[in-house]
Amino acid sequence: MNEVFFKVATAVIEKSDANHPADAVLRDELRKQRGLTRDDGWEISKAIFAYFRWLGWMNAKEPLPSRMEKALRLTEKFREYPDSFFDDHMVAKAVPDWIREQVDVTPAFARALQKEPKLWLRTKHGMREAVERELRYCSVPENANLPDALEYEGSIDLFRTPQFHEGLFELQDIASQAVSVICDPKPGETWWDACAGEGGKTLHLSELMQNKGLIWASDRAEWRLKRLKQRAARAKAFNYRAVSWDGSEKLPTKTKFDGVLVDAPCSGVGTWQRNPHARWTTTAQDVSELAEVQSRLLGNVAGSVKPGGKLVYSVCTLTRAETTDVVTAFQKAFPDFEPVDFPNPLQPKTIKRDLFMWPQEFGGNGMFVASWKRK
Ligand SMILES: C[S@@+](CC[C@H](N)C(=O)[O-])C[C@H]1O[C@@H](n2cnc3c(N)ncnc32)[C@H](O)[C@@H]1O
């Protein structure tokens, strides 16, 4: 890596902490630098993420530049000779110790976290072949019931392609795509995407509903809803209404819904492959606080589900407290909701109730989904 790249990467690593995630600090630093191309930014970001991915292998007493060089060497070595890394070292070093209370850290999971993440696209329905042909370097996930998913292995800036601007595809992780497929909304139904954020799943639900019916898309962050509206315009998704909701008992509408999706805020352990900095800033306390928020959100929306309607809970994390414990507590407090079995879209022959999607199994983010029907 050249000297300028090294300087930028070092500055980002030094400024990153729990309140300043590395990806946001990197964006700021790149904005300040003149004369760096997009490819330069890409190379710098790879070095920074390699550093956080291999942090458990570092000796804190060594100077930062040597640690960064070591991280790049380990990345190469792991890509070429993965078997030269021992399972017990992977399990011990890839994650912080506190997580073992919450997640079964197997060698396969630890190894998956040390790989660079795949890039997944979701195309407009029926456009997968056309997008695949035009972008090239794409492949279709094997055996999955996700007819619009594509893995992209090329190197162009997808945000600058005409296909992106025409709304022919979105960047969306394969596990997130599975969530909306599990919701299985029908054209003409009324849904509530209660934690809609920037609309990743709202847009997919809209697509599955063929733009017919209505989706209430709420979030407490106005700026996220603003982004949702921009994305919806590009995707030509019109059957939604964006509203602010802070997650409290005061609901944005008295409507009773055919389906409610709670894609809740979470500790994000399922994204630790894509976002290795978060491994070292997320805490056990975050997990327990978020588990309370998740239970509260589910409890607050439950009354908005029509009798016979669906409630779907999803989180991009794998901790017990935020997955099965939340489900068990909800079940106990709301006996008028019965758990529903559904096929795993990533492995359609497998029927699941509480579905854990692991990065080592499907090459996407780790994700958990549960679903109920109101009696
Ligand atoms: C996992 S993200 C949603 C991602 C989104 N569904 C998507 O697919 O792009 C969780 C969202 O919950 C929102 N959120 C956090 N705390 C909340 C609360 N107490 N009430 C409502 N929304 C909340 C966050 O602003 C964030 O956008």
C-alpha cells in the first residue's frame, strides 16, 4: 500500500470507536482527501476492514503500521491457505469473549467471519436475466427460492450504472431478501413495516405485492424515511405511506393489518463479517438493552394485527437474548398468537419455525426470523 493510503487508513483506525463506526469515519476522511479515486478508496477500505477482521491476532504493543501490514498478510494467507489456520485459534480470536454466552461460536462460524463478504443484488421481478447479462460477473444463488437474487463479483461502481438509476436492482443482502419472502404479502393486502429504516424490505414487500395494496412504512429516524422515499421513487414503488413512529404505545394508525413486519433494531452480530469493527465495539449490555426494545416493539404492534393476520419478527443478529428469548417471552405474553412454520427461502425443502440463517451456510448476513398468526 502506498504512503498516502497508509496515512488515511491509519487516521481512520485511530479515530474509530463505539460512537464513531469505522465505515462512517472512512467516508468522512475520504471526503476530506483530494485526488483519491474510487478505486483508491476501495483499497483503503479493504485495508481498514482487514485490520478489524484480524484484530484478535494482533499484539497491541506493536506499532499500528506493523499491525496493519500483518492484517493484510493474514488476509492473503487465509484466502490462499485457509487450512493453515487452526480451528481453535479461529474460534478464540475472531470474536470477543463475551459473545460465547450468547452465540454458539463454531469453527465454521468463526471461519465465515474471516472471509470477505459477498455482494448481493435484488433485481426487479423478472429482470434478473437482463441485469445478469448487462452487468456480467453475476451468479445466481443455488437452490434458493429467491428468484430475483444475484451475487455480483465484478468491480464496477454499481451505484453509477444506468441499471441502478433505472431502478432495475437494489443492493440487498440475501438473508434480508429472505425475510420479505417469508412475509409472503399478497397484492391488495395492507401491511405495516414497523421498523422500515431506509426501506430495504419495504421496497421488496411492495414488489411482492405487485405495487397493489398498501404498506405503512414507519421508523423513528426521519432521515431514514427520507432515504426510503428516494429509493422508492427510483424503484417505482408507489403503494406505501411513510410515517414517523418512535416505537411507543402511541401508534401511527388504528388500521388493522393483514401483516406486520418488525425488522427490529439489534446488536448486528449477523453483520460481523461485513462490518468487523462492530465486533469490538458491541457489548453484552447492548444486547440486553436491545432485547428489551425488541420485546417492547413486538408488544406494541401486536394489537394492530388482524385476526388471522401475520406477525413477522426479524433481526440481523444471532444472540440468544435477541432471538429465541424474545420469541419465548412474546409467546407467553400473547397467547392469541400461534407460531407459524415456513419454508426457509435459502433452503426451500427445510421447514422452520425459528429460523437462524448463518453466514457460513448461505454466504449472507446472519439473520433470525420468527412468524406468528393471530388466532
Ligand atoms: C434493522 S433496522 C431496519 C432496516 C430496514 N427494515 C431495512 O430492511 O432496510 C432497524 C430500524 O429500527 C429503527 N428503530 C430503532 N429504534 C426504534 C424504536 N424504538 N422505534 C422504532 N424504530 C426504531 C431504526 O431507526 C432502524 O431504522
